Amino acid sequence: MESTYTASKPMHHSAATTSARPTRRKANGSATAALLIQMATEILTASPTMRHRMNITLTDLSAADKIRKQLLKPATTL
């Protein structure tokens, strides 16, 4: 028996579907680290119980915030 079914769409991917995919941006390690430090600092600042369990003081969070700000500064060349 011969099949009479014909596909209405091609079976292969067209160029339009592959070009619609967003390009991957370059990783920025220091910006990512700064964001993670900021998130952790905000969470721990709002939760004294969690700070106590992890043995982290507000002074530690202040020091982490200083490091975060240093990570966001543009690198200076000598």
C-alpha cells in the first residue's frame, strides 16, 4: 500500500528558528560574585535566627558588603 499522507511542514529546522534563539552573554565572574554577596547579605540581615545559626555577625556582613563594592569597581591597571 502506498501512503497518501503529505507533511505540511518540512521535517528539518529552518534558519528562522535557529536565529530566534538569544545569544549567550559573556560570564562576568566578579559581577556574579557581587550579586551573590548582595543576596546573601540581604537575607542574613533580615534573619537574625539564620545569622545566629551560621555564627555570622553584622560586622561580618559589613565586611562582605565592602568586598562586594570592591568587586564592582572597574579594575585599575598599574
